[in-house]
Amino acid sequence: MKLPAKHMNYVSDHTLFIAELKAKNPAMEEGQRAGRALLWDKPPVSLDEQDRQMASAVKQQAYVYQNKN
């Protein structure tokens, strides 16, 4: 859907807020990239390592809060 010419220069309040926030704190994006690398960007695991991890995993019952009496 193409917008009419009178709406082509519209910028939402959210977009303005984010642009202003980035202008005030230029290091914010670098911090976000560092956080992503810390939590999500992991190196690939070899098949041998996957097999070792699966073999060493402790079996867990289906409902962990119920005791076997």
C-alpha cells in the first residue's frame, strides 16, 4: 500500500524517541551488540560434543515436584 504524498514525511513518536535516545547515547548500540553476543551468539557445537552432552544428561521425571513414594 502506497501512502499519499501528504503522509510521506510522517515520522511516528516512537521513531523520534528512538532516534533521540540513540543521539544522546551513541554507545548504546555497541552495548546491545555486546549483550547479544554474550547471551545468544554461541559458537557451533560439534556432533561429538552434542553426543557427550546427551549421554551425560541426568534423566528427570515428567513432573519434577512430585516425589516418588
